[in-house]
Amino acid sequence: MALAQPTPSPSDQAVSSALRTLATERDGLTILMDAIGNGLGALFTAAVETIAASQGRVIVTGIGKSGHIARKIVATLASTGTPAHYVHPAEASHGDLGMVQAEDVIVALSWSGETAELADIIGYSRRFRVPLIALTSNASSSLGHAADICLALPKANEACPNGLAPTTSTTMQLALGDALAIALLEKRGFTAEHFRVFHPGGKLGARLKLVRDIMHKNERLPIVGIEARMDEAIEEIGRKGFGSVIVAHPDGTLAGIVTDGDLRRNLRPDLGTLPVSAIMTKTPRTIAPDDLVATALEIQETSKITALIVVENDRPVGLVHYLDLLRAGAA
């Protein structure tokens, strides 16, 4: 008599479903990568060059699930230095075509390439010679034929078991949109400083600030000369309240740092009479004032230190404490 097999738990079934979905979408991305390496890459390069040469914006359009992906592509382009705007194809037919200018570039998304709602915006692009880039799986479609550049996405299985709900297809559209945005970012030399301009809020904005924006300096800087005794250094630590004091050579260049950890490791009756050079850390971690706060956070967390010296031309000009990163919202 055969033994009854245990029934999978709902949680096991859900995990199996999730893994199948992710595997199917991963396979779609692999197929897309192969296509870019085998013909689609030349068209992708042409799309990047066309957008980069444009004096206007990227107008991205699509309806249904493709419309949702179009909106995300717009957000990614705009935040990485490529001005972009979403135009709903149905609204375009009722006045929003006025948003599209001759110097713009239109990127139209339609998996089938036969989306009826796109007809008017496609016609407008041809009439006024606005460059049209298509993201579709069907290069022979109406959209594919009309486009100046057709980025034909390869066929791939949808993760939906019925093969109906757009899943793998939208993942591929989104990934190719991200690839366009990053290629344009790199072509334009878009830096973290530019990124900071467009992302001033939240934790990301805090991490994209410069160290000089949050460092303590001038009279707030805890510092003593290398000729000082430890009782002077301890007094400076207490006065400034950062748990450490910077040590400088007579010419102002950095000599080291004395931290509360150094004090604990060197507790002895004559500690106050010792020169700071006797217990200081001679190779402290440093950062430049124009480095990102994100870099300061990485150094402090990796090195397990709470105070980071800001150095310019070998001279200490500031101090960043871990609490400063917390207050700034970066940590």
C-alpha cells in the first residue's frame, strides 16, 4: 500500500510560485541581454544618440501596463539628468499633443505595437518630424513600421500561468528603460553632485550632501598641538564634547588623534603629564570636505569609529561625528 504524500503547506506553495515567477522573469532578462549583444545593441545605441542630441525632452507614452512602465521610465530619466515627461495617449488626442514640441523625442511603449490609442501621437510625430522610438515586441507592427528606431523586445514567456497578465514583458520594458537612462547618464557625465540637486529630500538626499555641509569647524574643532600634554588634551575633549581631539604639527598639518578609546587603553596615574604623542593614534581615518556624506558613513561604519577628521591639503579643517550623520538623516 502506497504511503500518502504530505500536502504542501500554503507557505510552501507561495514560495514555489514566487520562485517560478522570478525565474521566468530572470529568463526574460537573459533573453533581452542576448538580443542586445546580437543586433539590438546597434539600435539601442542609436536611441541613446538620438535622445542625447535632442534639445528638448523625452516624451514617453503608453497605455495600460505599458503606461505604468512609461511613467517609471520618465521618473528615472528625469532624476538622472534627462528631462522627460509622460503623455497619456488618450489625453494626447484631446489637446495634450500640445505638450510635444519639435525638438522633443517620443518613446512609445506597446508590447503588441498595435495599440489603437497610440495612433494620434504616432501620426503627430510623423507630421511634425518628431523622432519616434518604439519599445515593442513586434517590429512588423504599425508602431514598429512608423518608428525611426524600433527597439524590438524578444519574445519571452510571461510569468502568469495563463500567459495573459503582463509580467515578464513589463519587466523587460522596465529594464530596457533603465538601461536607456543609465546609458544617457554615463554619456552626459552625470555625477553624484548632479544627482544631489534632483534628490534633496530623505535619506538619499542626506547621503548626497557634502561633508563640508555638516562638519564641525573653526572654534568648534577640537584640536591641540603635538607639544601639548595629555591634561590639555583631556580638557579640550571635555570642552568640545566629541570624545576625541585632533593633534596637529606646528605647521598645522595632521599628526594624529586622541580618542576616548585611547584614554581607556592608557589609564595610569601619570596620564595627564604624558605628551599627546605618547598615546595618540598616528594614522587616523580622514576624509575630504568635498566627499559625500555617504562616503563618511561608509568609512565610520566599516572602521567602527565615531569621529572622522576632515582634511584639506594635509591640514585638519573639520570633524564629522557619527551623531552628525544621525541628525542629518544619513544613517
